[in-house]
Amino acid sequence: MSGAPTAGAGGARPRWRILLSGPDVGSRDREALLAAFDGGWISPVGPELDRFEDDLRAVTGRAHAVALSSGTAGLHLGLLALGVRPGDEVWVATLTFAATANAVVHAGARPTFLDVDPATWTLDVDLIADELAARHRDGRAMPAAIVPVDLYGRCAAYDRLLPVAAEHGVPVLADAAEALGATHLGAPAGSHGAAGVLSFNGNKIITTSGGGAFVTDDAALAARVRHLANQAREPVRHYEHLEVGFNHRLSNLLAALGSAQLEGLAAKVDRRRAIHERYVAGLAGLLGVRIADPERPGEVDTGTRPTRWLTCLTLDPAEARTDRDGLIDALAAEGIEARPVWKPIHLQPAYAGAPVIGGAVAAAAFQRGVALPSGSSLTDAEVDEVSGAVQASIVTGA
């Protein structure tokens, strides 16, 4: 194995030999991007943007799709379209990337963070049900929206969450940024709730370099998001604005890349699942090591399949003789990029003092969880190298 990763330009970051989740791009993607360029559609709108939105409707089963500059933009505009207003309370799963909560603040609302299920790390539906019932009983205000997160490629338990939310009249905006290609009881990621949001950042299952989408079956919601994303420009000859909008459109060039990427979505998802299973086999029997979110009996038969965007493990330091940071440092010394599981948002300094319901499960996941390299372009040899490096760290107590 090689030595420590070398510094990149300016010494700011190492050049990893094995990335956590590098973009999986090829000649077809390059051809599609150049064809759009050569076709003259350099402006934000164009035929490739229309095609990409058609493709997104097909892959999510939604009636409407609006391609945007980022998943964060989709969450922000989605909340506004759902009627969230300044000062409103929005419930957010705490184990997630900060963008989920940031979008709530962008909308002028107040996030309240809720804990996750210890088995799946997705939003704890029992906690949601109990809190909604308590508020109903006490006559307290309901949240303006709930934002579950399809974490690390697993959809939240929407079969249980959506009826509970509907009973109390609370809309659900699904953050499916990490889960394109996953299914829950046969329904694709992005198809759940009033609307769903996708991300095509460089580390996601498919990429448009940067980008996202808002998907819904509600024509009015889609029209509202599209209007706000286009600077809220009115459909008249001159530039007319009745309200303040945003510049959140995806460009035609990046949409061309997105459609080409979607052609290989099934293969990319299959590869990540195969990588996950290879880790399961390669790390079996290690003391103090557990692969997070294992497949459950009968899950595939019911149509519930995570994409395994990132395979994570948890460590018991007493048994493994190393902790989260010790393992990450040992992998970094071999040029292997690994990261802690998301730091719960209620523990982030930017959200100090924000209300939180529960939180112990998410905190434990962060303290003990490590995300392993899982990109679909990884070779079997690279996956085995990561497993070997983990094994060596556990055996030696690095």
C-alpha cells in the first residue's frame, strides 16, 4: 500500500487514491455534453433541459419535474411552494447534511430536529407520531412541514410516516438527495410525499457536476417552483416581476450530462449494492465492527431496496481497539478517503439552541459511524484494499 496522501494544489487537501464517492463519468457523458454545446444551446434553457426533466419524471414516477441548480434550491423552493412562511416551524431529521436544515432557514422558517430510527438512521416515525399526537391533544400548533431524509440511499418509512402526517394535515417534503434509484415498497425515491427533492452533486449516484430537481404530482407546486427559480419573471414581453425570485435553474448543458448519466442509473446503483455486499463479506467477523443498515429478511421481496449510496460501519472502541477517528486516520495514511457519519444538525454550532426531540441515536451514529468509499467506479480490488486496511486497523488497534 502507498504512503500518506500527498497535498493537492496549494496544500489544501490530499490527493486520495481511493475516493469516498467520486463521479462515475465516461465517454457517453462527454459526447452528450459536447453535443449540447455544439448545438448552440448554451443558455440556461434548451431542449436538453426539457429532455432531462422528462427523464426525471420517468425515473421517479412523478407527473412533474423541475431541474434546478442544487438539491438545496429544491428544498428551499419546495418549502416556499408548500406555503412555509417566515417564523413557521419545520421538522427535520437531525442526521443529515446541513443543507437540509439550511433550506428551512433560507425560507425564513425555524427548524426543529428529530431523532432517527436506530436500525435505519432514517426519521423515527414513532417519535413523529407521539409528538404530533401530543400537540393535537394539548392544542399546540402543528409544524408547517416535515422533511424526512432518505439517508445514505435508504428511503424513510413513508408507508408509516405519510398517514401519520396526513392525519394532522402536515405536508411532507422528501429529501431524496442521497437515494435516486432506491425504492420503498416498490415506490421509487422521490415519489413520496407532496414532493421530493433530488441532488446531482459530484458525489451523488448520478451527477450534473452540480444540480438538483424538485419532483411532484401537483401541477401547481411544480409551476410555483419553476416560477420562483426563474427570478419570478412574469410571462410578458418585458422583464416584469411582481415578487422577488431566485436564479435556481439548471443549465441546458448540465441537463445534457444529466440525461446521459441517467442512462446508466441502474448499472450505477447495482454496482453500489455489489460494493456494499463485498464490504459485508470482507468485514464479517471483525470484533467491534458492524455494517450499518443491514439488509432485512424479506426486504427485497417487498420492493424495498436502498441504493447503498455510501456503505457505513459503526465501531465499538472497546472491542475494536480503535475509534472512529483512529480508523479514518489509518485509512487516510493509505490514501483512502473515509468520513464520519453526518454530524447531527442539532449538534452543529450554527444551530445551537434549536429545538430537538430525542437526538441520542443520531449522536451515537456520529460518534461511532464511518462512511467507506462506495463510488460505483470502484474496482473489486479497491474495495478489497479498503476492507484490508480496515482489518489491519482493527487488528493492530491503530
